[in-house]
Amino acid sequence: MQLARIVGHAVSHIYHPSLRGWRLLIAQPLDKNQRPDGEPLLVIDQLGASIGSLVILSNDGQGARELVRDPNSPVRWFVLGLPD
Amino acid sequence: MRIAQVIGQITLSRPHPTLTSGRFLIAMPISLRALSTTMQPDGEEIIVWDDLGAGLTCWIGVSEGVEATMPFRPDRKPIDAYCACLLDHLYLDEQATREVLS
């Protein structure tokens, strides 16, 4: 799991079928003192994370595939939780 | 998935048998600082398998690692980067970006 901050969202009209209907956010992974750590990621979100909020991301591919209910989905990162 | 821009294309002369019908792009990922200022990719180039027909200078979402081979299950392909979506619009919130980068 990884701490990250949502810094925006992305719009895509041509995508892998398993991404249909999913909200695509741009998340910047953070290290332990909330400094940027690596490149921004495209994550799918079902919890309604607002832009600018802190989130916990998961990179468990198996969990992501179960989330989108498609065993052939290339998606990996998804919003797991919204820390208070 | 990482955000990357297509900067070129590659054709294979003697590929692995499973890669013969593939279309390969050269894509360069981008950091948040570059994305919020110059929009010039500054990452390390990667070769991406493309099914969606991404053209030059197109922004794409690249899925990496074992997830790049999932769309081909049960077949197996020796690739580690897959173009999962073509990005039409990238909206960055100034305040959130400034906060993260400061």
C-alpha cells in the first residue's frame, strides 16, 4: 500500500474494456514525510476521493482485477482508503 | 498505470513468436513537476505494446509489470508495458499540485 495525494483526473475515450465506467484519477505517490516519490500514477477510484485529498493506494493486481471484475484487466493501482 | 507520451515506434525484425503481430511504441513517462509546467516528458523511455492505435505525441496510460500480460491471458507474452488507455484530457488542480511540489 502507498500513501498518495490526488492531484487531478484524466479523461479517456479509448481504453481497455475493463476500465469502462471507472473514475480515473491522477495520484502523486508520497514518501513518509509527504514528499513526492516517483512519477504520478493513473488510479481507478470507487470511493469518491476528492481532488487534493490524501489517499491510500494499493498496487495489488489481483485485488484490482477482482474490483473491476475482469481477470484480463491491465489495471493495477486503485484507491483503497481515505485516511482521516 | 503511469502517464507517458508516445515519442516513436519500433518494428521488430526477429521477434519472439508470440510478439509477431504486435505494434510497439516508444513512450516516455513524465514527472509531476514536468506535467504541471512544461508538459515535456522527462522519464526513461520504455517500449509499450499497443492495441489501441496510439499515434505520435499521444498521451497514454501505461500498465507495467505482470499486469501488462493480463489482457493476453491465457496466452503468454514476454512484455512488461501495455498501453491500457489513450488520454484525451489531463486535468491538474493547481492548488493540490503546488502543495505536493512545495
